[in-house]
Amino acid sequence: MAKVKNKRNAGLADRVHNKKKAEANKKKLNPFEVHINKEKLKVLGKKSKHDRGLPGVARAKAIQKRKETLGTEMKLINKTNTFIDRRIGEKNNQISAEDRMIARFAAERVKQHSKKSIYNLADDEILTHRGQTLEQIEKFDDPKSSDDEDEDKQFGGLDNDFVSEGHFGGGVLSKAESKDGAKSHKDLIEQLIAESKKRKAEKQKEKEQTLDLTEKLDSEWKDLQPVVFKKQKVQEESLIDKLLSKAEKGQDYDRMMRELRFEKRGTPSDGLKSKEKQDEEERKKIEELERQRELRMISEEDVTAPKNAKTPKHRSADDLDDNFELEDEKEFMLAYDKDGKPLVPEHVLKDYSVPNSKKIFEDGVSDTSEEEGEEESDEDDIKAEKDENTDEKSEVNKSEDSDEETSDESESEQETEKRNEKVTTKKSIKNLNESTGLKRKHSSNSDEDAASRIDSNKKSTVNSYIEKESLHTSESKIIKLNSSNDDKNMSDDDDDDEDEDEESSDDSKDGSDDDTNLNNLNDLKGTDESDEFDDIEDSDEKIGSFFELKSVEGDKLKELLTGKTPSQHTIALQKLIKSYDPGLSVNNKELLSRLFAHLLQYTHDVFSNISEEGEIIKSFLIFDRLVPFFYDLIHINKVSTKKFLVELLKEKYDAYKRNTKKVPDLNTLIFFKLVSSLYPTSDFRHPVVTPSLIFMSDILTLARFTDAYSVSRGFFIVSLILEYTVLSKRYVPAAVNFLRGVIFLCANTCVLNPVQVVPPFRLHKSAKILILERDCSKMTAERKMAAKDLAATEIDDSLKIRCLLTAMLMLKEFFDNYIEIEALEAIFEPHIQLLRRVDLDLYPKKVSKKISEVLTYMKQTLEVKTYTQMSREKVKPKALRLYEPDIQDVFTGSKSSKLSKENADRARLQGKYKKEMKGALREIRRDKAYIASVKIRQKIQSDNVRKDKVKQIYKDASIQQGELNKLKRMK
Amino acid sequence: MAAVQPNLSKMISAQLRNKANEFLNSRKHANNLADILQMFEAETENYTPLLLTIEVIFTELLKRGDLIQHIVPLKPIDHSPEAEYTRWLCECYEAAIVRALECMRRGKTSSRLQALVTACKLLQAEGKHPLEQTTGYFFPSVRLKNIFLVLLDSETSMSAPITRFQEFTEYRDMQQHGLKVLAALAFRKSPSPIYMQNFLELLDKLLAAKIPLDNKGKGKDRDIEENEMKVLCASEGKPNFPYNPAVCRRFANRCWSFACQWPLCEEPRTHRRALLLLVERLMPLLNRPHLATDMLCDSLDAGGPISMLALQGVLELVRHHNIDYPDMYDRLYAMFEPEMFATRYKKRLMHLTDIFLSSTHLPESLVAAFAKRMSRLALVGSPEDSKGLLQLVANLLLRHPALKRMICCEDTPAIMSNDPYVMEESSAARARALGSSLWEVRALRGHWAPAVAAAAARVLAAAERDPPQSLALEEDSALFDAELKKRFKTIEVNFIRPQTMALPSGERLLQYWELTA
């Protein structure tokens, strides 16, 4: 232990000693050498390097440095040679001499072993000669050239003996020997020359020989070639020959062929697709469209809602993502002025106050006229009559004025029309005369028009009418008069119809014409197609000139189509549309959209004024054929066809609004069907579908269902509504209410125990028109509603049964559609209650069974239904936001931080350059000073040397002089 | 017939115009006037041209001052031809007025209306140019009284002329004097229902122009008002008509005090008319409105549209006259039945309900019941009504934050076997609506009408605190027109070509209908 301790102590002592030594070694700062730089501004935390300096030391260092660099350079100035010492470690004086030697030895050894393998000479090197590998060169391309070198190698080809004798011979000894040969030097030389000449000649000869031989070989080879490659060559040549010969023979053909060959052969396109592939593509396309349709089913609000969530402009780093917004609004204190009015900005007051209590309602203060409309029907009559009287009178007043105006207008209109007609009269009259009697009537009609134009203005109102209808002047006149006079009979159904028709379409007359035609044609339904073609053929010319005259297109279409079977409709329309394909002419698109309008008109006409079952079926058959063409036409021009259809709907809606209690006839309802087959009914909002749905719902909520006519049409509408919502499963209260009303009409309800119904059905006022009074359990029931129900005027038992059955089936479908809705019970409970009151025993077995089936199904579903309270989805707590550190450019110290980045960089660099320049200049100056100092020192030195020498000379000279003087004195 | 008639009437009116011009131009044609008056007897239906003619003639005469008789007191009657002529003219004038008044009862509606207008125009002319020289403002009350006597017919309803009469009641002097005259005429023991109707309507029209409430309004305002005030019989150079709202109100009160003694409530029509008048016009004017409480309460019990109207009056009483009404909210609650959709006053009802339920001191259960009931009704209403109801529900949710549990339950939602809400319960507070949720609104989210679906979405998003919006109830056909006005980027069409009427998929019409066989 003691030893160890001792050892340690000894070490410590050493260390202390060493330390002292080191401190002693450390240069002591001479306080006189230190220069302290004065600091003008003290910046806290700034490290200053230059607060103190050692000028003497620094200068000495600089001088030393210059001595090593500039000084050596100066020494070497004007000297061309340099002496570079490459001995290893020679300059490095830190290495001891022994180390130096070892290093040199090691380097030597390494040099020796630098070859990778001494026994493996150049095996992996590829030798090249002028960029070519030797192997390539060894193809003996030019055998001539290679010979010369090896021959001329030594002493111009003289052999060794001769050389050794001739060149190095001499010498006494050998000369003595060779004297025997007795050849003089001259002889020797001559022999030499001769010998070399001979050798040269030999060589030349040899060369020529080989050349000759190779040439010979070449020529022989050439001869041989055709023999070896004969076959191929012959073929090639023959082909070429052929071409040439052919070219000579038929120049034009050839040219043509080449032209054909170089002609553009059509752009490359996808290969013809197989049937399956096409089907596949079609299917994919439809799937895609289906997907888009489903997207459209969702409301835009739902879709865009997440997008719309607007992000606040500024968010604090402490934002917790809870959408908490700092409110800028100042809180206000509620205070009152001396009148007791609150002293608060108005908008604030408005926010907090109750809704405006005084509101003006226009619901019956002023006009007693329609007030009773809804409530008391018995009072209605007196009242309504009076109102109508007043209305009528005011109307008459108005019409007096307006008639004059319209007559003027129509006159001018007529005039322009006439001008148009004149241009084309010849043609049109020709056309018209050629064709049917109807046409002849038309032409006579136009003649009449011309006449009427000349004679008076009084007729003009009537004339304008003619123009529109262009048929049956006198009859239309009568209708016109009727319409103006018969306002009193508005309640009368028939007149009503007429009025409506006139207002909406001005074609009632044609409609009736159609009627007769249709009656005749009812039986034609199943006739052969063959004679149809004949019919069609004569209509070809009509098609050709279809759109020639704008005003009569509608009539032409009617001519084309009336009196034909449904299948003939198809053919005629196909032809018509094909002949005006939009690809054929620019105008055709517009023409076809006009055709769409005429087709709409035609459909309207077909469905106008039909009251018999046969007519209805006929109309539907025609419509059946028309639908595909409607489809084609809307695809040709979506915008304008939509416009036509919407205008039509608007017109119909306005007509309906005039008497909301009456259900519109089929000539309105059919267009709802058309809409559903043309447009996607599931869209959340659609320019055509939504208005028609509104229309239908309005009919179901406002109209009165008191007879067979209205009830059957109600069912028609409800089935259409089902069709509209089959995909979207949207909730349509009007339809559900209608079914409720229908069941109510079927059920026994007593005053004491009422079940709520929804308007338009009323609890104690609606007559129970559908209630079954006698036992019909033996009757066979039809499954579906039929066309005859649309024509029915009285409600018989079978219709009642069918109504209830259909209502049940529809109810079930609605029920299934809405089964997801939680409020299902609230919607359908009244129906179930009402159904309990229906006397099912009276109904046919099948029907009652079906009804009770549906009823139990609904009950069970409702029983199973559970209710969960509405709640929000639990939102996940959001993680705190982590922000990236905001890294900014380093402050460069330049004042001009406003500069752009490039400019700032530039300025900074310029500053740097300036600084460096300054430093460099100073260095150069000091270098100069150093050089000057060196030079002056040299100069002084050399001067001193010279002075010494001069002194020496003077000294010598004086000594000499002294000696001379001494000698003189001696003399 | 119709074509002939206008021509004929045109001819007649041209003739009459000629005659009138001739008469006015020179006295030679004085007989023309007699002729014209005679023609009244010949005509049965359309008096319009005749009435127009006499209007022209007498307005002109009054303007000229031809009708003024210079009667000097204590002097024998002047028998000079000039005076005779004037006297004759005056007689004719009286006769013409009588004729015009008769015409108000007879003939076509348009001519009846014209008769009223003629009578009023003559009244106006006479007011401007009185028959006797006066210095101050003059209003021929006697004429007005005659007109009113005709209008307040006991047998025939005069609603059309009375409606027309409204254009004259805008004039303040007409209003004031009309009320005065009406108050004088009002007393009658047992009037016929028609008389009551006419009376109420006339009173209604007379009050159509609002009577300013505070008598001592600021001086400036009054001046401006006077300048803008429309006065029927104003003529230049004469003092202005001294309009006095207090007088108007007094007479209005007197009219009503007579009227409310009648059996107004016996017939529903009269009842409604009276209520409307009371609620819309009279309430603010009455001196002691609480006297109407009985009537309003009785009406509130009547049910149907009558109670809806009465509701507004009751609201007024409750809000401004400290009337305490028992079971107010239950009555209101009972009005929300599907039948309300058929009544004309549904918008009024919804608006009033919005006010009633805006109080924040109502018990939650009651408001919840209302919300639930309204959403139930929205399930069956037409799109417009549903929209209004949904807006109402949204307002309820905003005003009563506690109801938020009906759309987003904070606790873990329990699964129930049925809806706890009892629709049949007549007391709103006991309907147990708070335990329920507004599933109906969620159902309406899938309503076919985009507007309703959007409204339902707004209700469900009611947690965001927009201020409650006032109910903007639309006209019925507005939805259709609004839909037509919407712009669409594209018009989507079906993509599968139908071969027949039947749709490629989802055909329903032909499922229920056998149309083509």
C-alpha cells in the first residue's frame, strides 16, 4: 500500500513539476507589448476578438511569413531553374533523420511491389494501337506495309561481321591477321555497297512477287464469286428485272400502284369490337351514369356542406379546433332613455325582440268574395255566383278595351304572315292540292284568309283565330263566341272542358276530329304491317317538305299521323327523324326540337276530349309508340326540348290554378308520365321533374275527389308519384294523404268516433262515395285499375273494390319505401285505424284476404319498430395541432432589409468584396514595404562591400604609394 | 250577342257624350238633360254610360256654379227665367243623384259600381263647389248619408260596391265624416244578417286608412302629415280640412258599441267578419278593449277558423291589456289539427303561434309538445305549409335551448318500443313530448320538395345559433314558379331508351293500371 501511495505521490510531484515547467515555458506577456483597443459601444453578450492585440508579435509574425513566401520568391526571381527537393520528409523537420530513412526505404519497397503480379504479365490489359485493339489490327489488312521494319533494323541491313569489321575493325592486331585476305579498304566499301544493292533488289523482287500473287488471287476470287453465290444473285436480279420490265410495260398501272402504296391508309383506330366487348362497354357506361344519378339524388346542401365549412383567416397556435371564435362584438348594456326606449342599436334590439306582432294578412279582410270557398259549400253557391257576376262584368269592360288592341296586333301579325305566305304560296298550294281532302280544305281556308285580309278589319279577331287553328273558320267563330258568353256556365263540366282546351292549346276542334278518326280506327289496331308501308310511302313527300313552312308544321305532323295505327306512327316518325338527322344539316337540330314541340301538341290532342274506354286505350297505344321518339328528340336537343316541356307544364299549371278543385284531365296527366320516362326522377332537384311533382302534389292536396272521374285520376297521379319516387324513396305526403282519404271514403266512420283525415278530404262533409253497401263477396275482382275506370262516370261496386285494393297495394309500397323512417308510425297509423273500420266481409274473398294481409304486415312492422332518440354522432377529440418551427433567413446585418433577396445578396457580396479588396490592398502595401526593406538592405550590404573594397584598394594603393615613396626616399 | 252589345253600348255612349256636350255648350239644348234622365227608365242592365254622362254634366255644372241659387232672405222667390232655370237644374241634380243611388241597387255589377263612383264623384264636386256660399271647409254629409243608406241594405249584400268604396275612404275627410254618419245610422234594433255584413264591411273599409294613435304627436310630424293628407273635398283658397283622429276614434267606438249589441255571433260569416274587423282594425282604437274579451273568449271556444281569428284578439288583450286567459296554450295546441290546412287563416295562426311561443318563460314540456305536434302536421301538410311549420319548429328550437334534446340527445340514447309522445292528449304539457325526438323532421329530410328538405335540414342544424327568423310564408303557387326560375347547369336526361311507355326499370303506372288492353 505504502508503495502504491508512494508511487502516486511521486507522480503528483512530477505533475506539479511539469506544470510549473509548462507555465514557465508559456510566454509571459510583456505588458508593454499589449495594445488595448478602445471600445466605443459596448454590446452585451458580444464576443469581441479585437479588444486587445499584440502589435509587436503580430508584426514579427507577418514579417516571418513574408520572409518565407515573398523572400524565397525574390531569391528565385529572374532564375529559370528551380531546385525541387523531392526527398521524402526532407522539408518536414518534425521527423527525425532515422524516421526519414525508414520512410524512404518503405517507399522504395512499395515501388517494387507496385506490379500486381510479377508472373502474370499483361494478361488483363488490352493493348491498343491507335485506338484499335491488336486483335483488330491482326486482320492482315495490309500485309505489304509490315515487312520493312524488321529488315531495316540494324545498321541498314548489314550483317554483323561486316559491321564489326567495317565499323569497329581496325586495330593493329586484327589488321595484321586480315592482311592475308588482302583486301583494301576501298574494296571493302565497294563490296559493301554492292551487297546492299543486291539485297535491296532481291527484296524488291520478292515484294513484287507477293503483290502479283495476291492480285492474282483476288482476280481469281472474283471469277469464282458468281459460282459460289450464284443462286441468290439470280433471284434478286430476276425480281428487279421483272419490276423494270413491268414498269416499262404499264407505266400508268405502276404509278397507280405506287400511289396506292403511298396513299394514307386511314388513321389507325381501335379494332372492331366484339359483341361482348360492346355490351360490356355499354354496361359500364350505364353503370357510370347510374352512379352519377345516385349522386344527384342527394341534395347539394349535403354534398357541399363539409366543403362550405369556412376556415377562419387567422388561427392562433393555441387554437383547440373547437371552432371557438373570439367575438368582436362589444357587449352592450341595456339602458333606457327618459322616454323609456332602450338605448341599444336597432339590429341588436331586433334580434332580441319578439317577432313583429302586427302583421298584415291578406287572407280575407278585404275580399269577402272567395272567403267561404273552403268552409261552407252551401253558402258557396250564392256567393260564388255573385262573384262571378262581378268578375264577369269587369272582364267585359276590360275585354272591350283589349279587343281593340288585340285586333290591331293580330292585323299586323297577319300582314307579315301573309307576306311570308305569298312567297311560298305557289309551292304550298301545289302541295296542298295534291294531297288529301283535308288539305284541300286547308287551301280553301287560306284563300278565305286572303279574302278576309282585303275586305275588313272587323273580322280580324276571328281571323287571328283562324290563323292559329287554320281550320274550320265558322266553327271556331262559334267557339270563340261561346267562350266569351258562356262564363256563367263555368260550373258546367263540358263547357269547362272546352274553355280549358281553347286556352291551353287552341286545338279543341282538331281533337274532336281526331275523335272521329280514332273511333274508326279502333278496330285497325291489329292490321298487317304490309299495307302500312303503302301508307307511309305517300307520306314520304310530306316528310320531305315537312319543315318548309313554319306555320303549318303542326298541321303537317297531324296530317302525317292522324288516321294511322300506332305501329304506323312508329314508322312515320322514324322516317321523319331519320331524314332530319342532325348530322345532315346544321338546322336540323333546331327543326327536330320544333318537331318535339309539335309532338307534344299532338300528344295533347290525342288525349283531349276522350271519354270512352276505347278511345283512351287507343290514345295510350299511340302514346306508347311516341315515347321512344320523345326520348330520341330530347337527346338531340336537351335545352330547347326542356324549354318546350316546361312551358307546357307552366301553361297547364296556370290552367289548373284557375279552378283548383277540378282534377285535370288526361291531356295534362299524360305529360307527367312522359316526364318520368324522359328524365331521371330521382334527382334531388330537376328542372322538369320537380315542377311536375309540385303540380301533382298540388292536385292531390287541392282538388276535390268526389266522383269517379276525380278518384280514378287521383289514383293515376298516385301511381305516377310512386314511379317518380321509386328510386329516391322520397316522402310524398300528398300521395299518402290521398290514400288515407280514399280509405276514409271506404270506411264506416261515425260522428262520435272520428278518425282524422287530411284536407282535401273532410271529416263530416266528404260523401262516402266509395263505401260498399251490399255484399259483394261473390264478385270476382280485377287486379288492376283499367282504362275504363278513367272513363267511368258512375261508381259501381267493382270500381269501389278495385279502388280499395289498389289503394292498399300502393299503401304497402309506400310503406315499404318509407320503412327506414322512424316516424313511420306517425305516418301510417291513421291508415291502419281507418282500415279497421272498413267492412272487409263485404269485399270479395281474395280482395279482403289481400287487404288483411297488408294490414297485418303493416301492424307487425310497426310493432317491431323501435325508437332511438336522435343524437349526434360522437365526435372524436381532436389532437392538438403541432406546428412546424418557423424558419427564417439569417439576419445578415445589412441595413437594407427591404431589398429583394437577389439585391440583398448582391449587396452583401459587394460589401464583402470591398472588405476583401481593402485587406488585399493593405497586404500588398505591406508586401511592397517588405520588398523595399529587403532591397535596401541588399543595397546597403552591397554598398558596404563596395566601400570595403574601395577602402582596400585605397589601402593597397596607399601602401604601394608608401613603398614607392620609401623607395624614392631611399634613392 | 256579345259582339253586338259592345258596339251598341259604344254607340250609345258616343250619342250621350254628344248630347252632354251640346247641353253644356249652350242652354238651347237644355232638354237634353231631361232626355238623359228619362233614359234611366228605359235601361235595365247597363247604366254605365248614363251614369258617366250625368257625372260629367253635373261636375261641370257644379264647377261653373250654375246650380247656386241666390236666395235673399225676406224676399219673394225670384221668378225670373234665370232663377227658374237654376231651380230646374237643382231639381234635375237631385233627381240625378236619386237615380244614381237607385242604380247602385240594380243592374250589372259594373254599372252598380259605376253608380257608386258617380255618387261619390258628385259628392266630391259638391264638396269642392258647395251649392251655398260657404267660407270654410264644406262636406256634403247629407249626400254621404244617402249613399250609406243604400250601401247598408238589409236584403242584398253590397260587398262589391263597398270594396270599391275603399278607394274613397283613403281621403281623411271622407273617413272622418263617414264614421260620423255611420255612427248616426248605426242604431238599429234587430238588423238582418246581410245588414250586419254590410255594416261591418263598410266600417272595415272606413278604417282601412290607419288612424294615428297618439293625439299629441310631435308638431313637425303632424304638419307633414297634414301636407300629405289626402282630402277629397279640398279646394284651393279655402282652409284645410281639420282632421281630428280623436273624433274619428270616438265615432269608431260608437259604431262598434252599437254593433256589439247585435247578435254577431249567431251566424259564422258575420261572426268571422266581425272578428276580423275587431282584430285587424278596431282593437287599437277601442277605448275599453277589454269589453271585447267576452266576445273573443266565446269565439275562441267556437273552434275552427273563428277561434283562429279570435286568437289574435286575445293575444292583443294578453299582451297589452293584462288579461289573464286560462288554458290559452292548450287552446292554441288544439288548433293544430290537419283541418287547419284547409282554412284560410293558417298563415295567421302560424304567425301568432310564433309570437305566443316566443316567451322564454314557458315550460319546456309545453313547447316540446308544440314542436312535436307541428312536425307531425308537417308530415301531412302541403310543401308550403310544411315549410312554414318547419320554420316554426326551428324557431322553437332556437328560442328554447332545452328542446335541443329532441334533435340531439346528449345522454346515450335509449331504445324505446314506441314514441312516448301522445298525440291525442289535449293538454300540451302532459303530452310527454320531451322524452320524444323529432323523428318527423328527419323523415321530412327526405321530402320530395327540395325546399322542404332544406327546411328540415335547417331544423336539424338548429344547434347553430342563427337568430330566429320571422316566418316567411309563401303563396301557394310560388313554389312552382320558383322552381321554374331555377337555373340548372345541365339538364339530366334518362340514359336508357324506353321502347314503350313503360320505363326500363321502376315502372309503376302500368303496374297498377291496365291501360293498353
